[in-house]
Amino acid sequence: MLHAPPRWVAHGKARHTRWQLCKRVLQPLNRRGLASVTDLKQYPQPGENIHGFTLKRSKHVPELQLTAFHLEHDKTGAEYLHVARDDKNNVFSIGFKTNPPDDTGVPHILEHTTLCGSQKYPVRDPFFKMLPRSLSNFMNAFTSSDHTSYPFATTNQQDFNNLMSVYLDATLHPLLNENDFTQEGWRIGPQNPKAATEGQDGSEHDKLVFKGVVYNEMKGQMSDASYLYYVRFQDHIFPDINNSGGDPQKMTDLTYKNLKDFHAKNYHPSNAKVFTYGDLPLSDHLQEVGRQLDPFDKIQADKVTKTPINLDQGPLYHTIKGPRDPLVDKDMQYRTSTSWIMGDTSNILETFSLGVMSSLLTDGYGSPLYQALIEAGLGPDWSPNTGFDGSGKVGIFSIGLNGVRETDVPKVKKAIQSKLQEVHQKGFDKGKVDGILHQLELALKHKTANFGMGLMQRVQPGWFNGVDPFDALAWDDVVTAFKQRFAKKSYLESLLKKYLLNDSTLTFTMEPSDNYGEELSSEEATRLAAKISEVTEQAGGEAEAQKQLTARELELLEEQEKASDQDLSCLPTVHAKDISREMARKAVRDSKLGDVKVQWREASTNGLTYFRAINALAGLPTELRMLIPLFTSSIMRLGTKDKTMEELEDYIKLKTGGIRASYSASPSPMDMKASTEGFSFSGYALDSNVQAMYELLRIIIQETNFDSPEAESKIRQLLQADASGALDAVAGSGHSYARRYAEAGLTQHGLLNEQIEGLTQVQQTGTWPIGLQLKGLEMSLQS
């Protein structure tokens, strides 16, 4: 459960499977090979009814090799989008518009609580209990700012049916027991309720504290300075959209009744959007979904779309306090950004164009705003809200920096405005626009296993905010229209002038506070004392209150222990008979080029070639290994004696889908103490551009200039950027760092990964001297 905010295969191409068919009647064919599942002739026509759903419209999108169907449930008004595509990795999602009424985090807590059992599946955590009974490759739930979704993906038809039944029952008929709300949301309880029974001194263990899964999750999130900055920025620019994840300071105001009322109001088919994707028959999906929705009557749901503040009377300035980052220079602790309100995102062409303009302004080392802000030394890294956000009803464009000095805060906005004026006068370079369009072309051809999940995540935010999902799928139409507009001079420049060459702005700044942590702790202590006082008054005394709270805590622990031994026979499962006895085999061919081993996989990849090379390292000293992340960043930053990285970057965009340098470590299948490591260099390109990709990789590997006069300052910028995000990464993914640290003591592979990606690497961030140490790695690579 999440609260919202590649490695390449060897050179080769993936075989397409045959699509399952549907008739234009209610029951689908149970045979394959007669026609494509994207063939509109195989489906009902708009206006026809299927299992209680009326097909409103359909559209074939050849460039994405899919056909989309938009339906509506007759009785409740639930919207349904099905995307038929020759992809066996089928996706399902049910989502609800969940405008948060306050900052108590009720959408987030409800997301957790719905997963604690339902009427048909009354077991604790049916989602997690399904993991060993399922072949799914994705199961989760997401709380976004104004909607909540429950998606899964699987390649097995029976598994799809099983999970769809569990998901629908969990969301529409959850048990919502009060103990589950207490466990997942918030409560007061003793630190260790078992202390007395275990014979321990109870003075410290009996101390009452706030508990709760979501409460503690959000305390961790809000301790992340980047997350805190982004949430507070959203509070100011979208004051009508409260914090859906929950602010711990407000979360303890949420009651069990609030939770149940919010579910009754929002988790209703009239407020739902259902999405399915893949090669399984639409008719089967509609039959099951319709059966689950039919018992409901239509209601008036809260589908209000929230919009940002009006900045016509700007500029506005807001400054808030936040925590200091101990890994960052004490004089570079400010975060600041300037934002503009853009147009209605239902204008797909303009929204697409603004996204292109945002990329031109900020993406890459050669982008004008990177050079004017980061290259100029005003800050080492972008603020978390930087870029164009078109996920809401109205777009937002923001530019900002982390790690800013106090004296430089006003300079950031001035530098942004000056550079935007300069870009408007000079215009946008056609070659850079061609590079972005080339990336889009490759994105269409680059088909991954999670294509359906990515499509769902692309369509849903706009769908919940009034954007036509069919428009979001019309790639070729939009790109063609953009090219036509861009061919007429000054199209992007006119958008820049329309939206950005004004001072109708919000400048949002976070300043460091030495007492921030202490003030939070003091506030929590005061709030806890008030809540304990309420409980004490209701219980009739401190002793009785302590007794009741301890008893409840022991009851929750007992329920969790019982859950491990629950009868799970009510849950569906995949049996051996449901699994194909034939495994899909991918042909692999081995060869040699001199002393270099080459592995080929030849399959259909839509005209793309994927490449990955491993440069093995043996006997690498720990002090050099610790520098690998900085080294791989540096060779993608420094350029050569003949070309700047900015020039190389433009060529990479024009000729490839991207190239990458990274660390590679592989455990031995025969020996837990053995592992191999090295550098990985990868990329992909159109077949016609393979030689250009190879040449780019050769230049970066062999010609990167570590001795240029600018090398030290550029490497220092990389170090500062890494340091500014290191602590936030630990706060947001502490469990991953703990896992890596534990694995480091078990295997050699775990130790190597921990040094590169774990706490050991974080501790070293910012402490390595700039100098010739990277030369040691360069020589290891060249040898």
C-alpha cells in the first residue's frame, strides 16, 4: 500500500503471443487464432448492452496496438474502460474519487482498512494471504491526492478471476472492524503491553504513546524534507485538496465513525472507475463486475474536481520552516521554487506541448534552466515539485532548487525569469525538439511487461479530473497536431509567453529550523497528553484508563497472532490444473567476439535493438568500490575533450532511447560466499541507429575527460546533489536500507550491494575528497 507521489535484456527482439477473441455476442469464443482481440468487428457496437453495461464508444489505436472501449454501468453509472491488446499480462483496477475532507488521512487509512477482510473473504489481510495462492506479478493499492485505486496484474486467467473477486469484495463490502481501524489508523497504547506478563519493569514499558500503521508511516514520510516541502507546497497551491495521506498532527482527530461514513459516501459504484487491460475476454469481465455492481442503486457521488488558487493578483510569497539536513552543507539548507498556473488539462494538445516545453527547459545538463540555476551554483538539485504537473484539472509549472543558500533565495526567482525571457527571445532549438519527439517514438515501440500497468497509471489521474481517457490514448493524433503547430514558427515560444512571462506566481520557500524536531516532539507530547486526559475522564481514572488501553493492545496482538492460523479455505486459489503445462521458451544463442562472450536473444521487439555489456572487475578495493556511484554519474556528466556532455546528450536523444552506466553484481548460484561485480553499460535504439548507439557508448567509456578544468566543479555538483537526497531516501525507504544492511552479513553479494546502495554509501556521501581517486576506477575500466 502506497501513498502517492530499467535493466535491459541482451541484444535481441520478444515474440508476440496470439490474442484471445471475443464474439460480438455476450459469450466470448474459447478459441484462439481467428482474429485479433483489437478487431472492432469482434465486439458490440456503441449503444449495445453487455451484462448491464452500455458501450458508449470504441476506438482502435494502431500506434499502440490496442483498442479501447468506454462503457457505463446502467444501474449505478460506474464508468468502465477496457483496453484490448495482445498482451497476456492482464491488468485490473477499481478506483474511487476520494476528495479528502480534511488532513486526517481518512482516504489513506481507509485504503489500509479495506484490506483487512470483507464479507465474502472474512480473513485478516486477504490481499497478503492471496500472495502464496496467486501467480500475480503486481498487487497493491494507491492513495493519490484526490482518488484511490486498487490494481493488480497477472498472466493467468483463473488468477485474474480470483483476484478480481477479492478486490471487488474488499472495496465494496469491507468489514471495517473497529479494531482494524485502531490497528491501521491510530490509537494510544503502552509501549510494551506484554511487559507485566514477561516479568519486566513496567515503568517505561507502560508509558502511553501514539501507535498505528498509517500514523507511523506518515510520521516517517513527514520527516522526509523533500516530501514535507512538496506536501506543504500542495497545501498552498491547492488549498481545497487536503492531505490525503494524513498529517500526524491532525490524524488523531479521525474517528471510527468518520471512516465508515467516508466509505459509504465514496466507495460506491456511482463514484467508481473500473479499468481492465489485456487479451482476456471483455465479456467475462463485464459479467463478473456487473454481478458485483447490480445490488447497488445509483447515488449522487462527490465527483467535484478541485482547482488551484488564482494567481492573477500575484505574486505571492510563502515561507515555512523545515528540518535541517545533516548531510548537506549547513549554509545550503533552503528549498525554494516559483510556480505558475497553466491551462485546462482537457486540452490534450496544449498539455502535451507544455510537457515538451518543460522538458526543453529543464531536462538534461544542456537545458537552459539547468545551466542558469544548477550550473550557476545556486543549488545542487531540483526541488521535488519542479516540472510540469498535468495530473489535475489545471496544470501547474514549477521551477525550484534544493540546497540553496539564504542569500541566494531571491536570486533563484530572478535567474528563472531572466532565463525564460532569454529563451523566448532566442527560441527553442528544432534539434532538441526532434530529440524529444524521437524519445516519444521509441516510447511507443518500447513494449515492456508492465505496459498495461503504466497505461493505467497514465490514464487514471486525468480520468478522475475530467480528461477524456480516449484523448489520453491518442498518441499519433496529438504528436501529428504538435508537429503541425511547431512547424509554424514560435508555437512553443507563444505558450511560454502566454503562461510564464509574467509575475502571476507563487514563490514557496522552506527555511531550516534548528528546533524543528523538538517542536514536533513537543506538539505530539501536548496532543498525546490531551488525548490521554480524554480517555482518563471517560474511564473514570488513570488506573482504569491504563488497564483498558493495555487490554485493547493485548487484544490487538492476540488478533494478529490468531490471523496466522486462520482458516483460509474461503479464499480462492490457483490450482495446478489452471497452469499451462508448457513453458514459454526464449531462444538464446551464445557466441564469442575474440575473448568476449556474447549472448543473443532474437525475437520481435518492434524494430528496436537492446544492448547490455558487463565489464567485470576483480579484486576491487573497498575504497574504490565506494566511489562507483559517483564514477558512473561522472562519466555521464563530464563530456570529452572534443564534445561537451550537453552536445553528447542531444545526440543520445536523437539516436537512442537512452544509454546508462551502472554497477552490476551477480551472486554465484553455487556458492553463497561468491559474487562477481563490474560495470554495466546499456541502451536501446532503433535498428537503424545501433551503430550510433555503440559509438556513443565507446566515446563515453574511452574518452570521458576527468582532467578538464571544469571536471572538479561538475563532480562536486554531483556530490552535492547526491547528499541533498540521501537522507530523504533513507526516510522514505528505511525498510529497504535495513534489509540491505541485514543481507550484508549473510552473503558476499549482499555486502557488495550494501556498499553501493545501502547505509554505508549514505554515510560516505559528501566525505570523499575530489581528486584523482576516480582515476583508479577509470584505469580498472580501461584495463
